[in-house]
Amino acid sequence: MNDNVIEFVRKRNYVLVRELGQGSCGKTVLLRDDVIDKLFVCKKYSPFYEEHKQEFFANFLREIKLLHDAFHQNVVRVFNYHLYPEKLTGYILMEYVDGFDLDEYARENPSSLTDIFNQTIKGFCHLESRNILHRDIRPMNLMVTNDGTVKIIDLGFGKRVEVIDDFDKSISLNWWCEPPNEFSDSNYNFATEVYFVGKLFEKTIQDLSIEDFQYQSVLQKMCQADPINRFVSFLDVEREILSNKLYEIKFWGQERNSYRAFADALTEHVANIENGTKYSDDHEKIVTKLESAYRNFMLEDLAPDCAPVLRCFLNGGFKYHKGGFEVSCVKNFISLMKLMWSNRPGHSS
């Protein structure tokens, strides 16, 4: 035995709870580990058709790699795997998602759909940041736990993209909705994923007759069949969501140009917002923080680092484009916020 190889000889025994389903590439069962008293989903590689066993084994191995690289609160977690290449089989032990698919959860909790949408975009933003295409976006692959946490599942058709040729449409599934226009060019990219996520939520909203979905305009742009009219990435969708949140601030004055200039600059500088980040909505605290940030670069034309400005609105982790934030834009927005505060109903000087 190689001295550098650590061999684990003790076998782990699991208790079969129940079978969960049989797909084209294998069977999934629910197992319980009595030692730590936890449930796991076990996916066994065993294609329905024997002639596919050799062909699809590489896909099974790829799914394991993608799940290990896609560690995120809104993506199902992989805990372990066992591969037997000589027998063309293997097992993946994954997180057990105790909950419902999107349609089922939304039917029982229609008021939560905005939050579910936000979490879904964050999950796909994470996959996108890891250059991972899911390629099988359908209602049953978007689960919601009993406590309201979104889990993107089943990366069996997933693919890591590195070069432009990786976006060729190499799969043909029985899609549950009308495919987007780029399918005619055999193309499947992140804008395609945006389309299918959008259509998934559009269908849920229509089926449940939900009339107060907060991001209807965002959803409408996601669902455009022509990619020219659609968001090109989930990062762009997340930026638009942030922009919409900023536009929720109520203005009582007429000076909207300052607001729009600042809102545009803010969204242009945000590159990525991490899961769990909260949005500030306390006007007084925002003004206080902005004034403090402004004093550090008030004599410049451009803020050398816009992070202090972004932190006035984002409470948590985010990535951003550092330079190019106009100082006059910050100054004008502070004046506008003070005007709003002084003119708000019930305010007395």
C-alpha cells in the first residue's frame, strides 16, 4: 500500500427509510445514519437502459464534481460519494431536502413567492459565478424546505463552461414550456437559464393567479424569447432587483434626476451580492453613513473606493467595481435625502 494513501477500512452502515424515485440514470433512496441521526438522499448510478451505462458514467462523475464546486445555501449539498469505475456504478450521498417543489410550496405560501424568487436568483448567480450551467431547469428541480429555504437540485445534466463552444446545446430534453429563440441556433447559455427560471415563476404566478408579485417587470424581461431583449445573466437580474429595491424609497420632492443618477451609479458598481445580505431602508441612518463617507472624498471628482457608499445600503457581503463613482452624484443624493426627510408627512423642524 502507498504510504501516502489513507485507507478507511470501517464501513458506514445506513438504514433504508424508503425509495424516492427511479430516473433515466439511476435510483434515489432515503437513508438514515443512526450514528448521527441524520437523513441523506443516496443517488445510485444505474441507467434504465443498459446500453447507456458506459455513455452516461462520465455525466455521473461530472455531477459529483459540480456539486462539490457549488457549495451554497440555495444549492443542494453533497456530503460523500463512492465510485466503482470497474463496475460502471457509484453512489452520491446528498442533503435531504425536507420540503416541496416550487409549485407546491407557493400554493400553500403565496405571499412568500418574492422571497423564493430572490433566493432562486442568488442560487443561480452562484452557479453562474462557478461557470456552471444547470441545463435541466424545471419545477421539480427547484425545492423549498419547510422553513422556506430554496434548494436547487439535480445537476445530472449540468455542465461547466470555459470557452464559447461550451455553450453549444448538446442536450435535447422534453421542455415543459416553449423553448427560447436561441435553441434554433443550437445554443444554450446563461441567458437561456435566465429564460427558463423566469418561465418557471411566470407559470407559477399564472397558475395561482398571484397579482402582487413584486418583480413583475424583472420577470417579464427574463421571459423574453428573443435573447436580445432578455437579461444576459443572473448577475444582471440581481442588479435589477437591487435597483427596484432602491426605487421603492418614497420621494416627496420633485428632484428625481439626482435620485436616478445615484441609483444608476449604485447598481453599475455592484458586481455580486452574497446570500444573506440585507438591504438598508432606514433613511436617517443611510444619510448619516453617506455623509460620513462623503467627507472622506468630498474634494475629489471620483471616489477612490465606492465600498463605503455601497455599505450604506447593503448590510452583508458583496463584490463591487472599485472606482468611477462621481462625488457630485453622492453630494446631490444626500441633499435629496435630506429634502425627503424634511418634507415627509408628520415631520416638524
